[in-house]
Amino acid sequence: MGRIAYVNGRFVPHGQAVVHIEDRGYQLADAVYEVWALFGGRLADAQGHFARLERSLGELRIAMPMSRAALTLLLKETVRRNRVVEGLIYLQVSRGVARRDHAFPATPVRPAVVMTVSAVDRVASEARAAKGVGVVTTPENRWGRCDIKTVGLLANALAKQKAREAGAAEAWFVDDLGLVTEGASSNAWIVDGEGRLRTRDTNANILRGVTRTSLIEVIRREGLDLDERPFTPAEATAAREAFITGAGTLVLPVVAVDGKPVGDGRPGPVATKLRRLYIEQARATAI
Ligand code: PDD
């Protein structure tokens, strides 16, 4: 059975799913999105992603297209129709379709809603996590509202391409002070020389990762030390361990930064354990 997409009230074969050429998401990146990991066909960290969706929409003054409950039913129905058990679901909400004009349409239009589902090979993901991945650094060149999860991802796409061409899995943006902000599609972490977990605080111009927030619950429960403070790439290579978090990567060990090994160049025990504990929690609380 082929993939099915949800587009503005209809389920359609993926290959025939289209949006209007004057959708403001398409022309102006006037749209927000969320990505949920799917475990056992259920949505991981569901409420965290809904809360951020509502916040992103609110910042752009786009109405929630429907209630959380209705959205949940639709997301789950889209997953069901795709028969995906382990994977990801993508939701995009744009301001809607209107004649091209930078300012908002004078008469409000209906937000446009799109959902797509993709399968993830968890065996392959675990094998990747067991090996760890490399990251490259790149100058931070994004706008000042990275806390809003918009589809304006050109800088992120270019950074990710730079990583791919270097044989790395992720790019870390580095600000004018030489500090890592976050990854192109993940949050960045290290385990420092004292064994403390370090990740940038969310007052900075970064996305408040839902996986990051859920992992902090795990970290607190385990009684580990957490320091919400940024770090430099040099601190990352001098650290015991490094890793990234996100709905796509979960908790993924980083073993090299710009080709320089982190720790002994292999996934460390803390990241490996946190990956397992995060996945257990996400599976157990998925809806
Ligand atoms: N990316 N930072 C950025 C820039 C991101 O795009 C993402 C997620 C994260 C992690 O957020 P979360 O833990 O809520 O997934 C951090 C998604 C997965 C994507 O763009 O596909």
C-alpha cells in the first residue's frame, strides 16, 4: 500500500498531494511545522509538540486550524492509513492561500494543513547510534526568531548540505561569540570533564526542543547534573561525550566535531544510556 497524505481535509495518495501555488507557506515561508516521532504507531511527546505548535502559530498570529483533540484524531488517522508503526509524522500549517502580498491577507483566509508520514528503520537507527555520528560547525546565519518552528529553513538546509558533503550527519551553528547555538535540525549537548550535562539555555535564539525538554525530565530523574550553558566546539572536542537530540534523531551520540574526535571517538556511556531511557519514556507515554 502506498503512502497517504492529508491535505486540507482530504486523504490523498502521496504522489498526488498538492498545495496551491499561492499558499503563503510556499511563497513566503509563512508557515509552521511540527514533527512527532512514532513509536508503536503512537505519537511521542504529543503534548509538548502541541504546546510548541500553538506557541509558534500564536507568534505568527495564525489561528490553530482545529482543536488539539481534533488534530490528534487526524494525526492518528493519517498514521493508521499509512500503516506506519515506527516512524515520523510531519504536520505543516500555513497562513493559507492568498494573492501574493508580503503583509497578511486583509480578509483572513483558512490556514492550510498538510500531514505526511514516513517510516523509520529502528534497527538501522540503533546501529547508527551505536557507531555515533560526526558534526561540522558553520557560522550562525539565521534570523532572530529561531524559537518559532517555521518552514523558513534555507539556512538549516544549506548547513545540512555542508555536513553531508563533509560526511557528517549534522551541522552545529556557531554564534559570534564562538558558542554553539544548536544543530540544523537538533539541539546540541556535551558531557563535560566533570561529568555534567551541558546544553544551551532556551533564552538564546534556538528552538526549544521537545526532545530536549523530555530528556531533561529523564536527567533529573536519574539525578544527573545539568548545566544549561552554551559551549564552544573546542569544549565539545575536549568533553567526555557529545550528542544531539530531536524527534528525528532522538538522542544520538556525536563522536567527532569538524573531524576532531570527541572523547575517545566512540559513543560514551552517558549518551548511550540517555538514548535508551529517553526511548523507553517516549514509548511508554506515546498516545
Ligand atoms: N527538527 N533545533 C532545530 C533547528 C530543529 O529543527 C529541531 C527539530 C530541533 C529539535 O526539536 P525537537 O526535539 O522538538 O524535535 C532543534 C525536526 C525534527 C525537523 O526539522 O525535522
